[in-house]
Amino acid sequence: MSGYIIKGFILFGGLLIFPMLSSAQAVHQKDTLKAAILTDSRQRSSMNVTAVSPGDLPLAASATGESDIVKYIQSLPGVATGVGGGNAFYVRGGGFGNNLQTLDGVPLYAASHLLGLASSYSLDEVSTAEFSLGGFSSDEGNLTASHVRMISKDGDFQNFNAKAYVSNFLLGGHVSAPLLKERLSISASLRLSPVQYEYALLSKLMNRNFNFNLDKAAVYDAYAKLCFKVDEVSKLSLSLFHTLDSYKYELNDKSQDSMQWSEFIANLAYERSLWNNTHLNTSLSFNRFGNSQGMMKTLGATHNDLLIRSTVSETILKADAVSRPKYWVEFQYGVKGRFARFNPGSAQELKSDGLLFKDSSPMTDHVMNSLLMTVHGQIVLGNVLRRGLRLSGRLNYHNACGIKPEFSAYTRFELLKGFGLEASCDFLKQYYHSLEGIPLGWSLDMLIPSTSSFLPETSKQFTAGLYLMLGDFTFNAGVYKKDISNILWYTDASRIFDSVIAGWADHIEVGTGSSKGMEFRLRKEGKIVKGQISYTLSKTDRLFEKMNAGNPFPAKFDRKHILNADLSALLLNDERRELSVGAFFTYQSGHWETVPSGSWIDDRLPGGSIEIDYYTGVNNYRMPEYVRVDISTNLKLKSRRHPQEISIGVYNLLNRHNVSWLSYNAEARKWQSVSLFPIMPSLKYTIQF
């Protein structure tokens, strides 16, 4: 089955290309303290925190023509990408599932569209974003690598405004309007992909189906937020979010496959400014995430149905407060309760017809409940943007693991104007694990809670660095060291959606990991030309007692060298038009695969001799380096009534067939490289009302 799935993934990746053939100055305002001062991005950006302004992302940040926060994060130091140009990213030796993405404090598990080509949320709804990978604040938790914290926009309380856009990947629209002027507003967006209809049209025009028949495809996300100003110092909001990726396809007339992932979020929040420069945030949220893999195959006279699914339903109640009694001191404190219901690896198999008797295994539930209660507190002395110290602590109670503490610290000291040092340390725990399948950033990973057998994953990280600001230029450099324990390794990841998944717990090893590295980043701000260059030199290992003879081996995405560069320039800006261009370049050492080092002949069998492969170790072969160049151009037409925007881009301009993974050809008895995305042009048109 896994071979058919991989072929389906490859062909479906190619499907995304066919429609195209036919056709910063970042500022951040702390959301928990409205009186906070907007800070210059050169100061706010450090080796541990990067403020992201969604409206000022690099033009060449995404293959779809859409601005994308995750694609921008993949260009930052300390971050390694997965394979195939997808949304997977790995931070300082952590796994993909160790990165937390939240919208208004609610975790996003189904964070990708279109096999990882795009994120599942619209940036029209994001006000500010911040990427943290060290020195975490006290209200962050249940992670061990990084946090992408996004804060949503409120609707416009005075005027109606809307926009619509179309591209060869996504159709979308956004509206923001007052329902009661100055009191009640709404903000809403909808995006969907026409990939199914584009495929059908292209198949008809070319009179072929490319050996791949896409029966159905549904790809969309929808978001709505009502915001009510109770009075001058408080507001109440209700937001709803739903995303879906669903694909049903045929590889031949005897094989039908499907895959799906979806998420629904409801969040009720209340904010109020209190006495003594104190701001209160409370929220109650419900989140349901699910994914599934289906198969219907006819083998001879036997018909087989198989469904694999994994779901998480969680309810989070939290209250946080930030208080600044004096200009040189700030307190943050709060409580959070999280109840989650996990149901991983459910399966059903039916067999009928032919000589076999009808047989069925009932849908098997593996329900596991997880209760996590957290009390957190933090103190900031001085100004951490120049000279200051932040100490953060969390005390967690988990129903299966008991009481466990966490701790973070961050300090920054300006020695001279524009030049200073920074350092951080983090002792973190994560109370759920992610069993990764094909690591492309698709939301198909199995999530399981921590138990007495699978203890919370723990990381200990230390960082130290310096920064230098000269005019429009900012330079950051630093080193880090991280140790990780209680890492789960799914030993049969290549068959993660096979029927054996019902017994997934029998295929898990528990081990440790370590990572160390150096990071460099040079940024230039400016109205005409801006860009950045980043470089990471790192080494990440894994150690499992029962694997690789008990010896350490490189992590799959241990990319020794990562060099990224992006540049954008404003070519024209007058009363009617604004024209800008952008380019992005990345060079990354290849990731690791486990391949046979040779073979030997076994002639002891009665039926004759056979050739058997042997392996020298786990992840014993480094893949070829990953190189990609993207370019883009953006034209804004400044009409007073209906401003318009046209974006044209080319992803993988060099048409380089970067190897995503190796696939074994059993008939030819050889390994073959698989590449997902060649050159991919994109076009997007936007009009505002």
C-alpha cells in the first residue's frame, strides 16, 4: 500500500503544476499590554525572536504567489526545511511536531494546504506575528523548539472595506466592516482552491489523464471574527476558523485512495485594561483536529477497504495578566487548563468477494485523555530591548506524568550604542508527541499524548550572541547548544498509514538527541532596497539504545550548512503605480536517508540463492544539496476607488530537480530519487473595494 500512496503523492504534486502550464520594516505591539511602545524591528529582532509584519513579507516567500509566514521563517537562521519545498521546518535540532503555531493563543495543528505549498490561514486576518526559538515568555508552553505566535485583526469599527483575489492556486476574499459603528465589527475571509476543476479542464484540453484521475478535491479555509467594544477599556470577541484539505484520486481502475486533514476552532476572548497599568486577557477555546488516509483496492477477486484516522479534540481555558507598576519592571502571570482527547490510529478493514469469506475488523478506538494544568509567572527588569532581564517559570500538572516545572531566562545588555550581547536558557517540556510520516509539512502526522510510558519530551537549550546596528544594517551572531530527551521514533514511518498502525505503540523507540550550532544574520532595512543574508552551521544527532548498535546517528534533517538570501527593491513609486521586484536564494546541505551499503548472496535456502541488502547504519547517506532560486514582481495600481495588485512569481527558477526522498524499485532492485516540484510560475490578481 505504501508504494501506491507514495506514487499518489508524487503524481498529485505534479498535478499542482499543470494548471500553471495553462494559464521589513516589522513592528510588534505586545498584545497583552496595549500601552506598550512600538519598537524598531532592528531592536526587536534578535537571535531568539523575530517580529514579522504580515503586510511586509518578502515577495519571493512562497511558491503560490501568496505571502506566507512559514515560508519566511524557513529563511531565518537556526531553521532547516523539510523536503520538496513544503511547509515542514525544523528548529535547532527539534522535530517538526515541536514547533507550535498559535492564532490568538489557540494551537493550529492543520497548518498546511496543497501538500505543504501554502499555509492554511489567510494573512488578511493576521495583525502581528512573532517567531520565538529561545528565551520564551511564561505564557508560552507545551513546546520544545519554537513558537509562531499570531494575533488576529479586529474588524474595522468605522468603514467598510473588502478585497478579492484570484491565482492559479487559490481564490479568496476578505471583508471588514462595522455592524455598529465604534462598537461592533466583523472581519471575515474565505479561500478555496480550484485545483480539481483546473485538473479536469487540463485533462480535457490535452485529452489525457496523466495516469492519475482526481475524482474529488476540496481545499479551503474560512475565518470570521466578531469584536464588541464593551466600553473604553474592554472588548469581547468571538472567532471561528475552519480549514479542510480533502483529496480522492485513482491510480488505476482497481485502486482508489484518499487523504484528508481538517481543523475547527472556536475562540471566545475577553480583554480589559485594569488599574495600575494592568491588562487582562481571558479566553475559552475549543479545537478539533483530524486526519485520515483511505484506500479501496481490488486485488484479484478480493476487494479491500481500509481507513486510518487520528483525531485530537481539546478545550483550553486560560487567563493571563500583564502589569507594569513602574517603567523599569513588568510582571506577567496567569493560569491555563487544557483537556485533550486523543484518538490515534483507528482503522477498519473489509474483505469480500471471491474465495475469501467476508471479514471485517470493527473500527478500533484508542482514546487517551490528557489533562494539563499550568500556573505561570514572569518578571522583567529593565528593558529587554536594550538592558534588561526576563525570568519566566511554569508549573505543570499532567494527569499521567504528575507535577513538573519549566524555566526560561533571557537577558540583553547594550555595551555601546547599537552594540550589545544577549543570552538565554530554556528548560522546556512538551506533553504530546508527533509521529511523522513522510516529512513534507502536510498535516498528516499522528499526535499522541504523553503517558507514563511515553514521558513528556524535554529540551535544555542555551544560547549566547551579539548584535550590531549601523544605520540601516543590523548584524546578529550567536551560538546554541540543545539536549533533548524522551524523543519518540516511529520505526515504521514508511508505513504510517498502513493497517499495522492499529498497533503503532509496538513500533516506537524512545531516545535522546543533541544539537549545536552557530547562526549569523545580516539585515538591511530601507524604503528602496531591503533584504537579508542568513547562515547556519549546525550538527544534530539522535541516540536510541536499540538502534544503530546503540551508537549516535545524524537526525534526518541535520543540514550542516544552510545559506539563505533575499532581496527586494522598489523600482517605481508615484501617485498611480508602485512596482517592486524580489529574489530569494537558498543553499542547504542534503538531508539524511537510510540506504543499503551493499548486498550479499544467501544460498542457504532450499529454493535457491537470493540477494540480501545490508546496511551500515541508520541515516547513513547524505542526499544531494538543496538549491533553489525564486523571483517575483509586484505591481500596485493606486486607484482611489478600487486599488489593484498584480503579483507574478517563478518558484525554482533554475528548474533544479532537488531530491525529496529515495524510493526503492523492487523490480529493478535499485533505489531511485524522487523530486516533487520543478519550475513553478504563479500569478495573482487582487482588487480592493
